[in-house]
Amino acid sequence: METSELVDLVYEAAIVPDLWPRACDAISGMIDGYSTALITFAPGESMRWTSSPHVTESMEIYERSGLAGRARRPQIALTIAPGAFMRDIDFLSPEEIASCPIYNELLKPLGLAWEMGAVFREPSGSMFVFSQLRRSEDGPFDPRAVDRMNALKPDLARAAFMTARLSQRHAQTVANALALVGLPGAVLGDRGNVLACNEMFDALSPQIEIKAFDRVHIASRQASQLFSEALKRTLGNRGAPVQSIPIPSADGTEEGVIPPLILHVVPVRRRARDVLARCAAILVVTPVGEGSPPDLGLLSGLFDLTPVETRVAAALSAGKSIDAVAIDLRVGRETVRSHLRAIFRKTGTNRQPQLVSLLSRIGQAAPSGD
């Protein structure tokens, strides 16, 4: 690929992050390297990265290993020559390379003993690292490869900064898009902080509010606990499912009683996250409608109820007593009470009338399908 074509591809990747792996491959080919990766570190947030496709598995190992937190190479490079491409052998002694945790625990076992890279620091405090690797048997990068990368450096830095700026705007765009379809929404970062929200979400006070350190505060203690648990699962596990949390009605406003709400915590999957985006989850709030019998599938899906718990919840919302439910299910009264306690925990309620009130309103919260 010609240099001009590569520069065009890099700027395309700044706008369309899915193109970064292809750009990384093209960069590696230009300098006779094995792979290229773009890694970003933002204060208080987890690392982001994109790379040549064939080292994706190795990058995932690197991300999980915690080696990034033990690496001294980026800081040394920033001190010696910030924003300049250098080979590891240009600023580290053989002893320093041999004692480097990344070299010993990752690169050497993979047969990738030679590295070249550059570190850029953004005014916000974020740090971008371009890293190229070469196979052990191929020897260090040629000095001409360093020259070629430094010639490309201004374009690479601008493209990385462009991606960062666009990703920051993306969070607000998502929140605004939810408002267009009538849904209060907010976007959360890796620390659970609110990156952006729409006016409809702001208007949910006092049930849901954004307070100190841009954290979501839920007035209901039980709903707040459920939200904390859901958020912990989401931030700690990228494969976490969508989780739905009931928010009880609230009063004390000039308009009177505010109806109950359902707060959905939607994880942002890796495919939806570009290399520098900080979005980890999207919060979507749906109002609970009036007076419609609950759908069994909806109840089970929203609150992760077991089949028996779903039947108990539906029967109680239809006005049946605990004794009647026990007869219908052919189980003891205490068994029904045990299921009821589990339902209380999962729905964030603590009294049967409160549960019935919540469930009787959920039917209208579901999409009509029109």
C-alpha cells in the first residue's frame, strides 16, 4: 500500500473505528513488522485497544493480565522522546528489556521479542500508545522503519485524537437519540459515572437523580441496591445480560404521585465500543402503564423470575390470595411465601400491595408492536 493510501485509511479509521484493524495491518506491512496495536489509557478508566486481527487474542490476554499497570516503557518513552517512534533497544538496556514483565510474561513466550512504538499524551490526560511488534527470529526493526513511522507520526496522532473527540460526542448522541423516541436515557462510563444524559432523564427526580461525582442515585433503597448489583455485573463482565430494575412510585411533588418506572441497564458490547470510547452501559427508562394484566413472558424477562415465581407473581397481581395460589400450584403456603420473598428481592418491593401495584401496571410499559 502506498503511503498516501495508508494515510487516507488512517483518517477513515478515525471516523469509522471498525477500520482500525485494517489500518494496523497496513502499518505493519509498511515496516516489515508482525503486528501493530493502538492502545489508550485514560485516568481512572480501563485500557482501550485495537490491533492487527491476528494478535487480538494476545491483546485480550494483555488486557486481562494487569501487565499494563506494571509497564514502565510508556513513561520512559514519554520522558525521553514524547510523541516519537523509537525501538525498545534505543532507550532500554539489554538488562532492562530482559527484566521487563511484558517481555518475560507475554512477548517472549509469543516469540515477539522486538518492539517499536510511540507515546502521545492528550491535554485531557489520556495517553495513546502505538506499538509495533516483530518476530524474535526476524531481529530488531530496521532504523529505516523508525524513520517511516516518524514521517507518519503527525497523521497517526491526529487520527487518534480525532477518534477520542468523536467518541466523547457519541455518548451525548446516544442519549439524544433515545429522547427522540420518547425514552429517558443516560450513558455510563467504565466507572459507572454518567457521561451524558437527555433532558427526559434529568426530569426523573426524585426517583432517579444524578448526584456527586456524576453518579446515578435512586431514591428507593431496594431499587438502589438492585441497581448497584446490576452495575457491578455490567462493569465487571462484558457479557452481562440486559438487566431491568423496578423503581417504585414517588410522591411529594406538585403534580402528585409519580408513577413507577422500569430502569434497564444495557451493556455496551465490545463490537459497539470503538477503541477510545468510554461508554460501558446505557440506561433506558420506561414508564409503567396503568391497569393491564402482566404478561408472563414479560415478567420473567424483566425481573429474571423462575417459571414458578412468574406464575406466583401473575396470580397475586390478578387478586388471588396466598392460600389460593398454594392450592392452584399444589404446594404448601410456606412454599408460596418463599417464592414471594424471592420475588420481593428481584423486583425491589417489600410488601404484597406494592408488588401487586407494580405488576398491574407493567402491561402498558411493553411495546405495542404497532
